[in-house]
Amino acid sequence: MKIGVIGTGAVGKTLAIKLVANGHQVLVANSRGREEVADSLGISSSRLTPSSTPEALSCELTFLTVPWTKVRDVLGHGGPQDGRILVDTTNIFLSYPPDAQIDDLKGDSGSEIVARLAPAARVVKAFNTLPFARMFAPLHDCMKRVIFIAGDDAPAVATVASLVNELGFHPVSLGSLAQAGRQMELAGPLSGLELLTPAQAAA
Ligand SMILES: NC(=O)c1ccc[n+]([C@@H]2O[C@H](COP(=O)([O-])OP(=O)(O)OC[C@H]3O[C@@H](n4cnc5c(N)ncnc54)[C@H](OP(=O)(O)O)[C@@H]3O)[C@@H](O)[C@H]2O)c1
């Protein structure tokens, strides 16, 4: 699949490298331009293309891996078009730990805001509930880590679940952005929750 990744921090870099290793064509963008993308990722591959944000957003599926405070900059021009999938990995930090400040959305939720900023995309929330160092920490072969998924479009959720599975996790699709997306958000009951399942049961 042709996959976009916007952001080359812990989340974007990890996902881009894993996706390339799994044979996908991956277009990666950050705020500093193509050369800095290549430097940030530290790998070169014919399947990896340092790109602009619009190019990454034109892929069949794009991971949004920028700070919450930058989401509007990235999606300011409307986000992906024509029902392309946007995977929202963001958490609503105004500043990261140890001086964490969480945005007060006054009853709204981050993923629903993302969906409104990208009205022509099918938004799926995933990969946000654990620190990446924990999410990708080695596990015994007999276990898989659960990745929660929320979204309003069943085929888009299924596509993301398939990618999650391919990356070695056990996908658990929980429902809509309004309900499940909120539960996955910071301070929600699924945020920080690490679940493991026997790999055979997950297969
Ligand atoms: N880190 C984790 O363990 C973790 C786990 C789950 C969810 N999350 C969430 O996932 C998101 C990414 O986390 P992270 O730790 O990878 O963040 P990060 O280290 O702060 O990296 C963010 C990336 O976004 C890029 N960026 C910022 N503004 C941009 C713009 N306008 N256009 C294009 N790229 C832009 C930055 O580009 P430059 O490199 O050019 O500055 C940087 O590469 C955050 O919302 C975070 O809350 C993080």
C-alpha cells in the first residue's frame, strides 16, 4: 500500500521504518523538508520517499503523527480528499510530560476535531494509547500487544486493523470516534492501558 506519514518523531519514525520493512511504499514528511526527513529517519530504501505534507496526505492512507498543537497547521487546507484514510495517532497534549498540559476541549474530543478538520477523509484513531517505547517493547513470541482502534467507517477501520495485525499487534476495534475515540483519549479509561493476548488466540 502507498502510505503517508506526517511527522518524524518517535511515532512517525517508528511507523515509517516498520511499514517500509513490511514492504509498503512510504511517503514521509515533517515540518523541515525532505532532507531533514531523510536525516531524521536514518535509513534509506527505495520504498521510502521523503515528501511534502500534501504529497503524504495524497496517499491511500496517512498517519498523522504531529503534536496536537500542530494538527490545524497540517490539516488547514482540508486534509486528505476522496475518502482516503487518515490515522490519527495524536494525544491532546498542549505540552508533553514531564510538564504535561492537556487541552481542555470542553466536551469535544480530539479525534472528532480531527475528523471535522478533514471532512473528506475517513478518520481512524489508533496507536495513541501507549508510549511508543512501551508499545514496541519486545514481547515473548507467544504474546501480542493489543492496539485499540476507533472509527466511523467500517472498511477504513478494517484496513487499519489489517495493518495493525501486519505490524505484529492484536487489533481491537471498539466503535465510533465519538464513543471509543473518547475512551482512548488522554484521561479516558483506555489511555495507558496495556493489554496482552496469547499470540495464537490473536491469530
Ligand atoms: N511519543 C509517544 O510515545 C506517543 C505515543 C502515542 C501517541 N503520541 C502522539 O503522537 C503524536 C506524535 O508524537 P511524537 O512523540 O512522535 O511527536 P514529536 O516527537 O513531537 O514529533 C512530532 C513530529 O511532527 C512534525 N511536525 C510538527 N509540525 C508539523 C507540520 N506543521 N507539518 C509537518 N510535520 C510537522 C515534527 O516535525 P519536525 O521534526 O520537522 O519538527 C516532528 O517530526 C503526538 O500527538 C503525541 O501526543 C505519542
